[in-house]
Amino acid sequence: MRLVVGITGCTGVDYGVRLLEVCGKREIETDLIISPAAEKILKLESDAERCDLEEMATRSYDYDNLGAPISSGSVETDGMVIVPCSMKSIGAMANGVSDNLITRTADVTLKEERKLVLVPRETPLNRIHLENLAKLSRSGGTVLPAAPGFYHSPEGINDLIDFIVGKILERFNIDHQLYQSWSGFREDEQS
């Protein structure tokens, strides 16, 4: 399995960090692209640094390197995850703007009909956001908002992060034990 992981500049970089950790433990190859804005957010929200993420990834590429192998459809991957995914990146992708390696690789992922999972972390959403997300969904992308569930009785932030990372893995049919699946209501709760 080979996944491209893009991390863009919005809050929630720990979702991307955790995805890289889990993929590394499962020996899933990852091609990492970090936007300059994501680097700034990383410094604010995490103890990890860019070099730490690059060590977790199988390969990493500069955001402006439009000549990287993953910018071509001839390089086979199983898909791409952009986590977190900024509305700037959503808007660019929805309108065919491929001016950096993240948006170019997303464009390639869609044109090759591979899985593209977008994890927006924004609230509330305005009409432009919704229209861009709908356009990407109609084009084959999966919109997976960073909106964790609570039915698995999370004990802390890491459990909420694992819930979203688990949902991402499920899009690629990757088994995980990051959270307990919904098992339904107990008999005494039915009604």
C-alpha cells in the first residue's frame, strides 16, 4: 500500500502526524508533502517538527516541487489523503488550480480515479466552502470532516484523533484497532 499524505495550513495537524505514525507501524508507504502554512501551524500545535514528520514518511517532497514523481499519473499510488485540508486548498482543487505539489497530486489522483480523501477542519462552513466540497465530492473525492464521534467513550484528545485517523484508514480498506466500532444500542436503550 502506498499513500500520498498532504498536510496543509489549518488547525488539526495532529491528525496528519498520527496518520503518519499509524502508517509507519503498519508498513504502509507514505509520500509526504507539507505546505509552508502547515509548518507554521505545526510549531503552534505540536511538539513535532517537519524533520520528525519526514522521518516518519517513506519519502517527502518540497511543496513547490512540481517535478516530483508523484505529480505524474504514471507513478502508482493507492490514493491520497490531505489531512488537515485547508479551505484554500479545497478551493484550488475544486477549480482545477494545480499550483503546488499538493494540489497537483490531488488533481492527478482524481484524473487517475484513485481515492482522494479530504479532511477539512473548518467551522462553520460558508456557501463557497460547501459548493467547493460538493464539487470535489462529485469529482470522486471523499470529504471526511474532522468531526469525531463520541460513542466509543473517548478518554482524551488522542482518542478523538484516532477516531478520525481510523475513519481515514477505512476509506482505503485498512483494518485498525484505533477505536471501537459502533455496536448498537443496548436493549434498555431501545425506544
